[in-house]
Amino acid sequence: MLPIGQGAGVPPLPHRPPPLSGTVFRGSTVVRDGLLTRHQLQSSAWRRLFPDVYADADLPVTHALRARAVLNHLVPGAVAAGRTAAVLWGVDLAGPDDDVECILPPGSRARSIAGTRPSRRRLHRDDVVRRQGLLATSGVRTAIDLARTRPLDAAVIAVDRFLQPGTALLDDVRASASALAGRDCRHVRDVVGLTDGLAGSPQETRVRLLLHRSDLPAPVAQYVIRVDGRFVARVDFAWPDLRLALEYDGAWHGEPGQFARDRDRLNRLTEAGWVVVFVTAADLHHPAGLLERIRSALASRCAIGR
């Protein structure tokens, strides 16, 4: 019999036993152990993440939390892979609503459940590490799996974002890609061949790929400008001999105080004899016009240098 005031159709009163506070758990397990009743599981104290998997409702729902639910409770022994592994490595490539990607343990009969993307790819011992207390693919293996993404530009963007200090070295990723055989191996090699791991944003990678496919001379990415040994600025792309820089102008420039800092930086670059061409998201929708503008700037700087 339900307590007075908790009849059929009436939401149960929140009840949060201390052992479950701040945790993720199997509903059937806590009911079996007598910590909650099935009715109490429906209270506002808990949030259902997957079938029979619940979390304390005070916990923010992040991709990492959902990964915890899958790897610890839904499919124990599974290994986070792809974008989910990237999140556990500290690179925000997946949001709360994105599928949790994982590689199933050998012999697992787990079926695909909404909100998950399981696979049965083979893993070697060196491919598996622990990140945030969960099994995840190693830095190199994560980069290789991200490189399988389609289309090619999306894969380059993902690998570029992932290759931050502490994740994996580009040389190691390229060596692993060169040893691949079978499906996707050519695509993966093409992706890591186009990756430089230097981009500060997805849009910078898009700009770099656009320049790479054009007939323009290749710039130097993330170039540090100094005058008499004094740091002036780091620019997204540069043609140092011409003292021409190319900068992606993102939305972050509208943050409080950023406008004044940008102006001060631009003044320092101008005083050092540099010209800056700015690229916006709108420019990337009209690549031919953008390339023509860059070509014109290069020609002007060449003329001045003669």
C-alpha cells in the first residue's frame, strides 16, 4: 500500500538515500537492495538516463555523465571510443544529446539502445586506458577512430581539435595510420595527412583546408611574431616574408573587454609592419571571393617588397 497522498497517478515525494546521493545506478539493483521502491524511482530526485539506469537529478547531464551510465551500468566492460573518448580526454567533441560511442567487450551480446552507438572493433591492449575513471581508447587510437568520420573535412576538424597537448602526438598518429589495413585505411591516412593539430577552432581548420586546396602559397600556421626578440602576437596564419597575416575573426571577439584588446593587438601588428586580413564565418560561405581577397593582399605585399 502506498503512503497517504501517494496514490496512483500522484508523483512520489523525493527520497534520496545517502548512498545514492550524487551517483549513477541501476534501478533494478537499488530496488532489489531495498534502497528505493519502484515508485520512488519516479520521483524528482532521480533522472532516467537509459533503460533501468538513473542518476541523481542534482547532477548536470553531460556527455561524460551519460558515458558513465553506459560504461559502468548499461554495458559493463565496454570502452569509450570516438567522440565519447575525446570527451573523457578533455576535448569537447560531443554534447549531452549525442550518442555515447563505445566498443563492446568480446563476447558481449549487448544490443544497440537509443542514445548509444556500440561497435565491435578489435582493440589491442595498448589501445585501452583509463580516463576519468572509465575505460577509454588511448590518445592515438581515439585520433584514428575520429579520422574514420565522414566527410573528410569533418574528420580533419575532429582530429585537429583532439590533438591537444596531453592527448597524442601527430607523428604517432600518422605512424599508426600508415600501419592500418582494410576498410577506411586510405581515408584515415588522407585525414591525418591533412591534420596539423594547431588549429584553435574548427573554423581555422576550414580556412587552412581552403588554402591548402587553392593555388596560393602555403602559409605558416600559428606563427609567432617578434620584433627585436619582443613578442608582438601569435597569428592564425602568416606569410612571414611578406609580413602578411590571416586571422579568423570569431564570435569570441564580442566578449567584454575583448574589443579593446583586439585593437591594441592590431596596433602592435601594424607598428611592426604587418598587414592583417580578417576572415569571418560569412567569408567561408563564399570561398572564391575570400581567396581572391587573399590573392590580392599577397600581390600587394609582393609589390611593396620589390
